[in-house]
Amino acid sequence: MAKIKSDSCQYILALFILSFIGSAIFYVWRTSNKEHVRMLELTQRENIDNINALIREHNKAKSDTTDTWWITDEPPATLEIYNLIEAKNKQIENLIKMYADTTPETHQISERFKNIKISVLINGLPQEINYDHTKIKYPAGALDIIFLPEKVAMKDNQFLPTFSSVTDALTIPTIEIPESLYAPILFHELGHALRHYGERNLRNVKAMAEKDIMLEEAEMHSLGGEIMNVTSKGAYKQLVNIIVNRAPLSRSFGETIASITEDDLALCDKIFGCSHTQIPGMMLSSQLMIDVGFNYCEKNKLGIDSKFKVYKWLTEYVFLKWTP
Ligand SMILES: [Zn+2]
């Protein structure tokens, strides 16, 4: 009996020691894990602060720049305005054709949106400018494009081209945007249009989850990035690669994006003719940050879900109002 008692004592002691070691390991793991998470959050916050400071600096350097608007006020139906709108219409049609062979999706876009119908937002309603009062006949399925005069855009605080699946129309504020940037922005929005055109009446049943919206944005920004590379004759991807390769030890996409410098933004502006612009320059800097984050994900083989995180992180903490 005594032998059995001493065995069970040893057994209980062993159990006690084991559970003590177990909880000690768990405590150390939990503390160091907490510390790790805390450190990561801290560096992410630092990254966010650095990126926002960079954007502020970059804007300050351009404080004497003002954008040009090609329609400032709600226009009268004069021949001059008609010709101007006709020219802008032709420009969009040409750009849609010009970049058709960039990716399979740009090919689909150019096939789908061969015809567009232009109007200008006047008194809150899209109106065609027909100086001789003839009604233009548009083919069925022509995509509605609505130009916003400066005055209207300022009032509504709308400075970015946007496709709305509620109105089935693409709204474009009439800011002068260099064509090398205008083409990618246009295709980004036409990519949304390709996926959602004609959903106006299905809106309620087709409400998208936040993640799907963000994933679509990530894909549209990739599409825009491809066209930017073509319009810049490869200079854009080269710049993105230089930035990402320069920070090989980055522990997160945020750290890599935060390694972008004022010189990088200035060079990107120069490549796209945006050095003397405000809003187009902001759109460009936003796209560069997204592409640097995406490139980090690709280099580290992190997949599309991580691109979604890059997009969400940037829109939440950095430049919500500048992202088309
Ligand atoms: Zn978008």
C-alpha cells in the first residue's frame, strides 16, 4: 500500500510540475505574442503617420498650383461648347480603342463600350448639348457619360470619375487630366461598368459585401496600373519595382509604402505630366501607393486577399477621398 501511495504522490507531483511548465510557457507565449501584436500595431501607426506626412509635404510643394477645368459653369448650348464636348467625346472613344489590346479585360471593355452618349449635368439633370436642337440618335446600350462642370463638382464635392450602378452612368468631373493618366482612370471606371452595367434594377438584390467591393477595387487598380505602364512606356512599373526592391527587409506592406519618398512622388508626377496639377497628382500618388503595396504582396507571394488588405488599409487610413 505504501508503495502505491508514494507512486501516486510522484504522479501528482509530475502532473503539477508539467502543468506549471505548461502555464509558464503559455504565459511567455501570450506575453510575447501580445508584445508582437503591440509592436506591429505601433509600426503600422507609424507608417500611417509617415505616409500622411509625405502626402501633406507633397501637396505643400504644389500649393501654388491650380487645376484647369474645361467646363467651369453650367454651359449654354453654343457651337463652341458643342464642339468642345464633341472633341472630348472623340478623345474617350479613341482611348477606349487605343488600349484595347493591353489585357483581356481591356479588350472586353472596348468591345462592350464602342458607343457612348455624352451629356452635361445642368440644373441637377444630365442634358445633351445640341446647339441646333437636333436630337442625336444613339445606338441601344450606349454608355451614359455625364460631364460635371467645375461649379457643380465643387458644390457636390465630387472630383473623381465614378461609375454608378445605381444610375448606370459614368460621371466625369471636367478637370484637365493628362492623357497618360486619363486613360487608366477611364479604364478603371469602365471595368466597373463592364461588371455592373444594366444592374440598375437589380440593385437591391445585388448589394455587394464590403469584401467583394474591395476585391473589385483591387482588381480595377491592377487594371489601371497595367495601362499606366503602357502610357508611361514601362517607366511606371520600373519606378514601382525600384521602390519595393529598395526596402527588402520590410516586415509589412505598410512599411514598404511608407518608404516612398517625396522624390518618388515628384518623379511619378513628371512621368505622367502631373507636376503642375493638384487633383490628378493626388489620384496618381494614390495609385502609386496602391501599386507599391500590391507589388510587395506579389514579391512575397501573398495572394489577392492581401491586396484587398492593402486597398482597405490605404482607403481607411490614408486617402479615402482621393481613390477613384
Ligand atoms: Zn473603383
